[in-house]
Amino acid sequence: AVNALLAGGAVANVVDDFGRAPLHDAARLGDARVAVALLRGGADPTIADAAGNTPLHLACRYGHDQVAVELVSRGASLAARAAASSRTPLDEAQLAGHRSLAAQLVKRQNGQDRGDDSGRGYN
């Protein structure tokens, strides 16, 4: 259904009144198949909602490993900080107790900066 909508001209990055795109919903719900279809259809893996949450923040908060790994492999940033909470996606995974997901993300950082806005790293 998602592929048909995108093929018919639907916009992958359309947002609702809260700034949430379809990719935010797929990430929150853990629907990897829909997330991949949206990404292939041009969805931006770095798009932030009104609170500054990216789809990766939501996948990490709710423990959706497969979606999180897919987002990271397609350019989602582990260093992105939500405006409302200042949390990174990795922070979300750790705070929600998703240790396995957090460990996977650390392994997949591939040199992404984990520093704060001042450029200093943190642990």
C-alpha cells in the first residue's frame, strides 16, 4: 500500500500539525517494512518533529531494533538532539532500558560524533 501511494505521487515527507511525518509513525510503531518503503520513496531519515524528535529517536525510545538499524544505515544521526529533551537517540534507548539496541547503535556509529554542541565528547 505504501509503495502504491508513493508511486501515485504521495509525498513521503508530508507532516501533520505536530511536524510528524509517516516515517515517524513507522519508527514509533516498529514497522520496518513501511519504514524501508518510505525511505526508498524519498523519506528523510533526519526529519524532526515539532519537539525535535527524529524517527530514530522514536525507534530507540520504543525499542525497535530493526527500524533503528535501518535508519542509521540510511543516514540517521546518532548525535541528533531533540529540542525538547536534549536527548540523542542513543540516550533514548539507554533511558528506556533497551540495552541490546543501545549496544548495536554504539557498534554502528561508524565515526559519527557523539559530542555535545560545544564539540566536546561525553561518555
